[in-house]
Amino acid sequence: MSLVQAHNSMDPSIPYQQLLEYEGKYEYVSGSTLKIMASPMDTTLYAVIDKAKYPLYHVKDDSFTNIDDTPVIFQRNDQGNINGYTVNGQLFELITTDIEKLVMYPRKELFNHPEDYTYQIPKRTNDGLEVENINNAFETPERIKEMVKQTIKGNYPDVHSILIYKDNTLVLEEYFYGYDINTQHQLRSATKAFIGSLVGLAIEAAAIGSEQDQLLPYFKDKYKSFDHMSQRKRSITIQDFLTYRHGLDCENNNPESEGNEQQMMESADWVKYTLDLPVVHQPGEVSSYCTGAALTLGRLVELATDKPLEEFADKHLFKPMNITNYDWRFDPDSTSRQTFSQMYLQPRDLVKLATMYMNGGKWQGKQVLPENWVRKTFEEYTSEFGYLWEHKYVVIDGKQYNSYMASGNGGQKINIWPDYNMITVFTGGNYNSYELYGKSTPPNQMIPKYILPALD
């Protein structure tokens, strides 16, 4: 069961003050906890897990439903106070009502007067990013300023940050919902792109021979055997996993796929679960987006280097770029069901990492990632993927804008636009956007509506 699983019916009339009754920190699955918070902006009750908000829809009395229409029923004690909730008959008790609430408005002081927003040049720090006025970088910068006003107005909810790096300078840096320049943000699946970086660095360190190597031999000391063994499975290469052409029955967006993300997360060892999957296509031919493939590559780096992935990343990727304010616990197993083995980074550091890629693996003149690995990363092995980066293009009035993208659930978008010497970074909290609202996350609307037209 889960609180965070589309809803059909709801009673929108419950007032905000009544929703406050349910606020608190509660027990959750597998010994974890969650918070219940009420938002005055949209009069909605949210379950909050690791700062990610999931709406609960009021039905009647103390009954709500999650986005999967599963009843969430709050319980009261003899004094009439809320003391827990039940889901599928399982009781989860209230731990405390003393909680630190999320900021529910984009910018509360400007929410009713977004026209009062004034653009500011990004702050100059010692992080290595040069800054510049956006008016010197775009033909029509007013479009982008209007985008910020619309975000403040709440028309693009739960966008946490917008950064634009153009012509080697940071020209826009805006934060919302209480986030700021120092806040680490979860990357969700955008983490995968940087696992690809670490594979390249492990090859450079001679811990891995080549991405053309067969994959399974690297795991022979970790696992005694694999299910569904065949010659096709033995032939799978590291490159097949880097390009999602693994050939396995693993497709995140297909609920019938044995290896889809939700089923994988129910297993004890996500890497073993992935490697045990049956082969359904010839490896190296058909791409299929699969979280297990990227996580397996992370474990590959650990086994090949005999170091925790976080330690290897810190030494070979983050420290050379002076990236220090981050968090990452890479454990691709059942202990990561709430955190997904994802990275947490500051948005400015995402700009730095994307800049390093855009500059052929160099940061401030130092070669961090091998140039040939960057080149291979962005090659088009299929219409969709390079090495764990996506090929993403937008067409506006017949004109195509091409980018390389690292993307994560909730609106985490890192786009490199090589033809325009530009990087755009969005972070956000629109988790499970398609299930909730029937549309993609705000950056997919904002980039073509405001940013790209401002170039011309």
C-alpha cells in the first residue's frame, strides 16, 4: 500500500482551518515517516515525503483519497482529536503535531502583485560561474521576466528554481517556495545522467576496460547466477545499458513490463532483480527506458573500483569541480524506497555540471571528464538516448531547437542547448504530474512558450 499512488470524486468545500486538524508527523511504510500538511494557497491537504508533496482529496468527514483513489481515513481518539490514519485497513499513528511546514506559496509577498517583481542579476559567488544581465543575452528578455511573474502568480505551480546560463554567464537565477541558492534539491531520475559520467571516469581510471565489455562478468563475484540465462543475455554490453538498449523486459512506463520501476522497487536487491529479468529483444537494438539499467551501472562502478559510488564520485567528479554542498546515498535496494538512491544537489551545481559537459568535459580549463566520453555520451544511438542522457528537441513555428537533457520526476530538467550556447535548469515538486493533472511538468510548457522564443 501507499499514500502516494487518479482520483474521481472529491469535496472541495472543506475550509483550510479544518484541514489544519490533520497536520502532523505520522508513521508510514517500512518504518519510515511522512508529514501531513495543509496548503492555504489551494486549500488542499498534502502527504509530504522527503519534501515531495502528494495531494489527498477530501471525500467526506475524515475520509480522503490519494491519487489512486485509495481511501485514506483519519482516526480520532475518545477526545475527538486526530491520532492516526488507516490505508487498506492498516493503522499508522500520529507521532507529533509539531512539524516544520513547507512554504506553500511561490513568493507570498508577491503572490497577489506579481507585476511588482523586479529582475536582479544573479549573485556573484566563488563557485566559478560568471554572471551577466539577461538583457544582454536575449533578443526579447521580457518574455523570460514574464515567465517568472507567471510562476510567482502560481500559474506554474511547484516550480522551485529556474536558472539560465547563456554565452558562458549565468543570467537568470530565481527560487520559489522557500528554496534558495544554498538548498540541495532532489534530482530523481536526473541522477542517471551523472551515473553515466562515473562509468566514463571508471573507464579512464582503468577500473573498467571499455563500455564494449560484456556486463555480467563484472558481477560474477557479487552474484552466483542469474535467472533466464541465455546467449543473448551473456552478450549484453555495458554500452547496451548506457543507451537503454539492454534487451531486457524492463520498461518504466509499461505496467506490464516485469522490470518496470514500481515492481523493481518491491524487490530486496534492485540490481539483482534487473539482471534476473528475461531478455525480450536482441541487446543493442531497441531502446527501453529502465531505471534498473542505470542503477546497475552505478553498482558496476562500485564493484570495478572497489569503492562506494559516492566516494568515487566525490573524488573524481565533485571535488574537481568544487561541488561540496550535496548529499547522496547510493543503495539500490529496498532501503531506498523513499529516496530512490538519488542525488541532492544545488541548482547552481547542476549548471556547473552541464557547463562541464557543454565544454567537452572541461571545468575552468581542467579536464574533468574525458572529451571522447562526452562526445560518445551525446551521440545518437537511438532517436531518444545517448549515454543516459536524452535527446530532446522542441519545434516552434517549424523551427527545431535541439538539446541534451537529464530529466527527473517532479520537473527536474537540465537541458544543454548547444546551438545557442545555453543551459536551462529547472527544479520542482510536480511529482507524478501526468497521473495528477493529465499533463507534463511546467518546464515542458515554459521552455517553448517563454525561453526559446526569447532567443530570436
